[in-house]
Amino acid sequence: MPIATEISRAIQELADRPFSFMHICGTHEASIARSGLRSLLPRNLKIVMGPGCPVCITPQGEIDCALELASRDITLATYGDLLRVPGTKGSLESCGGDVRVVQGVHKAMEMARGTGKEMVFISVGFETTAPTVAATLLADPPENFSILSFHRLVPPAMGWLLSQGEAKLDGFILPGHVCTVSGYAEYEQFPVPQVVAGFLPEDILLGLLMLLKQARAGEHRVENAYPRAVTREGNPKAREVMYRVFEPCDAEWRGFPVIPGSGLRLRKEFSAFDALEKFGLEVKHVEKHTACLCDRVLRGIAQPTDCRLYGKGCTPQRPIGPCMVSHEGACRIWHTYRVKG
């Protein structure tokens, strides 16, 4: 018997009442949708999506800061997923500025060394990408190089979700990629079942089974179903480098309010590479003015097919919300794999 079938049968037997578990990783959602994993689950077990797409949770005010730099004839570099995320005055793709797609911050710094023009790297991502950016800033970058730090930390967002109780969650599948760096000790503060899971369908099913057992027993702890990549301590060297360069700060997430301690800003000794300070920019809050439900999808209280724009006014070719832009966005994933909901 295939292992996935065996685990799914065990889940069927244990899911004797409604359960709702949230994952906080776009790669988890892609694996779930691509493999049709939800078809193996009982109807009363629900997997909901959280704020696990770093591009999707980047608020419009931050995109507007990048657009302002582009209008000043400053070269921008970032990941391809960010190009089409809408700000209030268009996107980086449509702005007409000098915007380069790079695979990482090191490429942006190499480009800066080859020109006298100001180069700004738009730095997004969770704990997974921040250490690489920090290491680059420790490698004596040129004076014409700086970053817009739009990094986020996952645990504060989890704490906010639990404090609100909107999604009525029974537990979390923790983000495997993030936990390779951060470990999972910090998640032990949350009194809900939690499991670190990998990205194969079997990994996710095993994580769900472990969550079910905890929830049924009235227990709450962090278990590791991804020991081939994750330890409780994570990667201490990567964390040390990250916090040598960055420090936590309050930050707004798209669809969320300002969450205390959920962002990363450059420490004062690296302020010369902070594009916000260097170019006198301020990130402003922008009120939502569309019918897009990305904010609710990111909080786990709606699914893509609940949105009246989904697949109609909003498609991967003409996205209205960020969840239809990124390959880690729930709407883009559901549209690609024709998930019915």
C-alpha cells in the first residue's frame, strides 16, 4: 500500500469531528494543490492558507516606495514575483523605470559594482532569505548599493492570528523552509498543536496526522516531521548573521494591521545601506479600494474561489491582487491547478 494512502486512511479514521489546520507556506499550498492532496482527506478536515507568501503580504505602501525610487531614475533589482504586485500607481513591471530581475541579492550587488548608478535591491522574504541579505551587507558592498528591507518574521504573525481567533484553528503546519533557519523553539510559546512538515505530499499528510493526534488528545506541542532538514535550533550561524545586521521592528502586513516585532530593519551601523533613509522615503498605509479578497485569504478566513474577481476580472495574466501574482500565492496556485474549492 502506498504510504500516502496508508496515512490518509489513518486520517480518515481519526477525523471524527471538524478540524481546521493552517499552513504558513506557499510551497505547502503548491504541493497540496499540485498533488490533489485535499481529495484524500475527509470533508470535515480543512486545510486553510495563511500568510505564507512573502510577496503577497507586502503592502501597497511598500510597493509605492519602490515605485517612487523608480521614478527618480534609480535602478531597482528584485525577484520576478514582485514585478506585477500592484501599488497605488501601477506596478514595477509597468512603471517604465530601470527594474532588473535577479535571482538573489548577490547579483544585485555585482551589478552595483559595475556601474556608478544608484542600485537598490528590494529585499522581501521571511527568515529564509534575510540571512543571505545580511551576509551580503557584511561583504563590503559599494556605496551606490542599498536595500529596501521588507522582510517579515513568521512567529509574530502566528501570534496575531491566534489572538484574533478569526479562522478558529486547531493547529498549524509550520513552514519547513523558514524552520531550517529559525528552528522551531520560538514556536513553543503558542498553546496549539504544531508540526514542522516537509513538502512532499507524504510529508504534509504525516504532518496532518500528527496534528490530528495532538488535537484529539487535547495536547499542544511542536513536533518535527521534517528532521532531514530541520532541528529545534535551526541554523545558529544564519540567525547570528541575520541579527547582526537586522533588528526586529513593527511592520504592516497586507491584510493585517501593524504587527509588533514582525519586520526586520537595518541596524543603525548599516543605515548607509538603508534605501528608506538614503532617499528620504516613508512607507505609508494604503486603504484597500478593490473587491479583492487577498486580505481574507491570507488570514485563513476565505479561499480563492470565494472572491468574485477570481478567474474573471483577476487572472495570472491580469492580476488585481498579489495572491494571483506570485507562484506562492494561493489564487495563482489554485488557478494553475484548477482547484475547485
